[in-house]
Amino acid sequence: MHALSYAETELQYHEALQGRSHENELNLHVHKALAFVRKMLRFLAREYHPLPTPPSRMFTGEKTGAPHSDAPPICWTGSISDLVELLYGLDTLKCINGGETGIQELMAHFSRIFGMELKASQCYNAYVDIRRRKNDSRTYFFDRASEKLNERIVKDDERERARKR
């Protein structure tokens, strides 16, 4: 599963996808490979880390304000590399317990929260893979999160301005 997560990360940042056009053959093959890897990751997550959910508690897709007793379980749907990048980022920024909580403890808590098994070796190997990235910025998850959050803020600002007119 770790290899698939790594492949997903590398494929989504492949230079063929940076132009965002669907015209050339390489671009098409990279899109297909990325779709396959993501499908396999979802399959493996269901097959090897199933979270039993009674039919009455199935996820409806609606965002809720506060958790309640019949809320569906929260599942990490990003890659292992994304989660590890988040954990190391939180640790580096000392966002949890003033930085007194180490990576191992963060990993254990997040694993419980998301109902998954994340071993120390997986976490370390994913971090090593992150360090080996060749691009100028090696923090793909944070870069993507920053970009998407800024886009969301701009759209929300535009909607608010349109509403006030």
C-alpha cells in the first residue's frame, strides 16, 4: 500500500500533468495510471482496513456542524505520504501540546482517529520518500492544501461581494 501511495504522489505531480491539457498521449497515460492507483488504494483501504458501519450510520455526504453519537466514522482518504507530511508539519510547527508530542505519539493518535493501522516503519519510510523528492518544494500536500485553501477563500470572498451588491 505504501508503494501505491508513493506512486500516486509522484503521478499527480508528473510533468505531463502540469500543463493540465488532455491532448497528448503521455498525459492520457499518466491520467489513467493515476486513476488506477487511486482505485487500488481505495480497494485496499476497504479490503484491509475495513471500518464496519451499520447501514443506519452510512455517510450521506452532508457536512455536519458538530459530531453526534450516530455520526459516521472519520476516514483518512488521502495518501499515507500526505498524512505523514501533515504529522511532520504539525510536529515541526509544535501545534500539538506545544511540541511535546512526538511523531510516534501523533501517529498513534491519528491512526486511532482515522481507524487505520499506520506502523512506525511506514511513517518513517514515507518521510524518507518525502525527503527524496526532487522538486524545489518537497511538501506536495502542504503546497496543494495552500493552493486549494487560497482558491476557496477567493471564491468565498467573491460570493460575499456578489451577495452585497
